[in-house]
Amino acid sequence: MKLEIRKVFTIVEEVRSESGIVAERPLRRVAAIAVVKNPYAGTHVEDLGEAVSASEELGNYLGEKAVKALEDTPESYGKGGIVGTNGEIDHAHMFLTTKFADGLRKAVGGGKAWITSAGKMGGPGTAIDVPLAFKDALFVRSHYDAMEIRIPDAPLPDEVVVIAVVANRGRLNFRLGGLSKEAAKGEDGLR
């Protein structure tokens, strides 16, 4: 299956200060986004495997695009999708499975942790918060974060907005304790 992409976006957000405290190293979040025609819009198909397989190329493309725009070493990642109203929620998630995730992992230089994700249904302009977590250990609380994504003219009823997000660090002014990035072993994806 060849995916039809209507448009591609890259959104770069740089947070330089919070609560009046200027960061020594700004937080950069980058989302690479593709608006894809939903091959199953308006129908119920039991086997979504063809689209899942096709998502591998999309994961490679969006992962590379996000990391390039980050202009730094990625420390956290996340993924998300918004399916248009002629689809089903699984039509968003079919693009976010392991096939897609492997491309994102490759782009960030590995990653032991499960990639956090979110999916929802909506029309043009629907917002989604794509969750982020440290790429090698989910228990690193400093990197629990999210990036809000909203595309004014997508998804149309027969489209899916597919999103890969990376960030260069954890939240600014983090002070809640727990496992630090430096103490994480990155062996099992948790600690």
C-alpha cells in the first residue's frame, strides 16, 4: 500500500524560561506531522495490516524530520494521531504501531522505553496533546511532558493526522525527585 500524503508540517517550540527563571539550556520540542489519506475511511475492514506495514516508511520519514529540526540530541519522544470522522480510532492507531515506532527509535539513536502515544477522532482543527517520556526509561519523571498539536484544515473526514514528537531535555525547573536521567540504566525501558 502506498500512502497518500496531502501535506507535511514541522513545528518547533523552544521554551527559554518558566516562572521567570531563564533556562541555561532551552527546552526544544519538535513535531513532524503528516496528513495522510485514510485508506479505510467509510468502511470497516478487519485486517488493517496493509496500513500498519505502510506506516514503517512514515515512521522513518517523520522520525528523521523531527530529529533534524530538533538540532540537538533527542532525549524524549512520543507519537499521536487524529482520525477524521469517516474513520475509526483504530485507523489512527494503525499508523502508530511498532512498525512506525521502530523508525522513530532509529531516528533518535535507539530507545529502550515504550513510546507514549495518544489517538482521537475529530475534524479540522482538533487538538491533541502528544505525551512525551524519556526514550530509555519510563520512570524518569523529569521528561513526562506533552506537546499540543492542532492543524487548522486537518483531518478531513477521510484523513489521519500522524505525529512524531521529540524533545531535547526534560521539563524546565523540574524538582519532583524520582529516578534521574543520569541514574537510569536503560536496560528494560522502565528504569
